[in-house]
Amino acid sequence: MKYHHYIFDLDGTLIDTEKPLYDAWLETLAEEGYSMSEEDFIRIQGNPMTVILNDVLKVDVRPGFEERWIQSYSHYCQTADYFPGIEAMLDELLARGCHLGIVTSRDRAEFHAFFEKFHLEDRFGVIVLADNTPYHKPEPGVLYYYAEQTGADLADCLFTGDMTPDITTGHNAGVDTALAGWNASATSTITPTYILKKPSDLLN
């Protein structure tokens, strides 16, 4: 295969979290007197909480907002699941001797609260969380960190995501990228190396 390291975004790429995320944002912002449009929801994707609140939405919220959001999403995300075909694709990549990784904007608390039931550590050798590194998407440092942890050559990596920050991160790091087209909401203003229609396309 052309690549030996397959790195993935998490929300909206591996796990279908769109409705739980939207519901959690609506609920938590409503408690602060704010609303959220679908356009706002698209704009916040792939960004850390501080960037979402301060730079994207520009809202003034009470202390403890992130904890209240985590509690809300922890409730809604119980309905989240893998996109169809994801598990079979991941298992085939592992069977072929490939290395799997995740690079996400989720911090450790969010990761364990939302995704523990998926036992992602069983398939993914390296999971880069927001508090592992001072860098965040679309900064290339998150992918450099993955390469440092694994000893991977960036030319041997493919980064798959569903949003502009994911594709931009790969572009900035000089890493080939794939847009996760199995998510109907996937979009990028940066042209990826590949546009995939279904998870099994990665096997080709």
C-alpha cells in the first residue's frame, strides 16, 4: 500500500456525532441566552472549546461552561456510533500491517467521557488529544507530534478528516489528505489529495 500510517480525525470521520453535538450545543448555549444556527455549527467544527467560544462564536459565557457542555454531550452522545463500514475498514488496514492513529481536538476529559465505550485504544496505536501538545488544528504541529511518537515519515502518512481544519492541517504539514465523504456534511475549502465516498475506498 502507498501509506503505512493512516491517521484519522474523530468526530464526523470515524464516529457519527453530528446530531449529539448539535443538540449539546443548542442546550448549553440556550442556558447562556444564546442560540446556534446550522451555519454556526459548521463553522465551529474541528476547533478547541476556547477557540469556538472566543474566536468563532464570540460569546460571553459563565465560568464552568465547558463542564456543563461536557455533561450535556455525555448524555446525547450515548446514541453516537461508527459510520457504516468504518470498523471493517480499520480491521482490514490492521490486517495489512498498517499503523492507525487519531488526531482530534478533544481533550482527555472529553475523550474519556464521550468515546470510552468504543475502546479506541484497541485499534489505534497513537491518539493525539488537545492536551498532548500546545499545537491545535490547523497547525501542523499536531501531525508532527504524531510522527515524533511513532517515528513515521510524513510522506508515509495519510490524514483523513471531514472538515476544512483537518485538510488544512495536512496541507500545512505536507501530509497527504482524504476527505471523509461518507459524512454527508463533509466539506473543505482546501482541496484534499483524495475525496472518498465510502470507508472501503481507503483500502484502494
